[in-house]
Amino acid sequence: MKALMSVVALIGVLGLLMLIGMIFGVVPSNTVRLVEGYMPMQVLSELAIFVAGFTGLSYLANSMGIAFPRFWQGVLFWAFIQAYLKFRIYPPIPFSVRAMYGTVSFVAVFMWVSANEEDWKKFRQPILNVLDANTGFHKALRTMYLILLPILIGGFSFMTMKPSVDEPIELRTVHPAPPASTKVHGKTYTLQTSQNPYRVNLEGKFDQAYSNKLIVEQGMGRLMAPNANPWDDKAEGYLKYVREGGEIFFQNCHFCHGDNLNGRGLHAFAFNPIPANFTDPGTIAQLQETFIFWRVAKGGIGLPNEGFPWASVMPPW
């Protein structure tokens, strides 16, 4: 049992060292790549490994007679989860999402430290020691808390209620003119003459007319014709690529642009302005495919000067 716990503890220490390296920029956040489509399960699996590692460390410490207070175990583990969410996940997730996960993890840690009466007593004992202030050290701590807590709460309330000055109007071009050519993944594309290579017929040959027959114009923009089902496993040609594009969208894009393409995704309201609403016929339906290719490939960071102040957080794909 001790040998098993030693191995588990070693894994926990290695993971902790890697996370510390990510926090201080020594280890890149994408050293261990998060696999597209499996990121939630991968994150949960990594956290489960860390939990096992910390359990092993706690077991070894107890077996050697080293007592680590349960209160600090809970506090440090919750802090570890927050650091993991901030520095491990790449691309970074918005603060609002981290706050939501932080609340859930706080409840989980609280349930852990209060699972039985003995653990609950160990957890709350440091708090009671400060409140009782039977020693000079605890009395000093209590005095410090009584001074700092009102200041912190008052400062937070003041900053929350303080009137803010309206931001100046941002005069920027929403759809700036694209360059004559762009380089994506080492290949140069001439945007004026390039064609969508996925508009192919059943024989795999470029056929604009064939793909146009599968598209109908409606109020919300271009939609698939009733007889065109890209989710059919036997779909070939253009429909096959439409299905693959849909899969890519749900792997990478719907978190911000929404599963209904309306710009109301999980992370949408963490941004200002919020992501584009693709169901608006004045957005993506009115743009040339080469323009969309350029914008998606370059992201917000690739906007030209006329797009200043570059209020786009879309990463380059």
C-alpha cells in the first residue's frame, strides 16, 4: 500500500511542479496539449490524477508522523484548482467561467472537509483558535482580520458602486478590407481569385453550381436545402465537408458563437462586444467566402489598422 501511495504521490508532485512552471512561464501552457473535442473529460481526468497525488502525499506525511492541518489542506487544494483553471487551460477561459467553476470546486472542497465529524473539527479548529484568541499570536491575527476585512469589503463595495465614466465611442471598421493575399499555415492565398476547395460534387471535382443547388436563401441567411442532409453518414462531396465543418464548429467555435450560431455562447457575454450573430443576414451571409477564410484564419490579432481598436478576441485558427 505504501509503495502504491508513493507512486501516486510522485505523480502529484510532478504535476504540481509542472503547474508551478506554467504559472511562472517556465513551462508553456500547451506543453500537454488539450485534445479538441475531449477537453472536458481530459480536464476532469487530470484533476482526478492530482487528487490522487495529493491523497498519496497526505498518506505518506501521516505515515511519517507529519501532520498537515486539514484547514490548510482544503484552502490550498481549492487555490490549486483556481491556479489550474487559470494557467493550465489554453486558450484561457474567461474569468466569469472560472468563477463558476471556482464556486463548484469550493462546494466540493467544503463537502470533503465536512464529510465526517472528526474531519470537520480538524478543519474548523484553526478558525476557532483565531476567534478565541487564547494566545498572543492568535490575538494579533484576529486584530488584523478585524481591521482588514472591513477595509476590503468597503473597498469592494466602493469600487462596485462607483460611477464609471462612459467609454468614448469606438469608431472602427467592423469588416475591414482584406489584403490582396494572405499566408496561412505556410501557404499563400490570393483572396481575389481563390475558390472554396470544398465546393465539390460527388466525384470530388470543383462544382460551384452543384453546391449552390444544395443551398437556399432564407431570412437568416444561407441554409441547406430540404433534400440536403450533411449529417447523413453516406453524404459525399460538398455535404461531407459541410458536416466536417459543423463538427469543427462545435469543437472550437460554439463556446462563443453559440450552438444556434446567434453569438450567445457560454463565453459570449465575457466579451465586449459579444461575438458576431451569424443568423443576422447582415453578417456572414453577406461576406465572400475568401473574406471569411481570411478573418477566421487570422483572428482578431490579424486585423489591419483600420480595424482599430481591434475589439475582437477571436484567436487565429
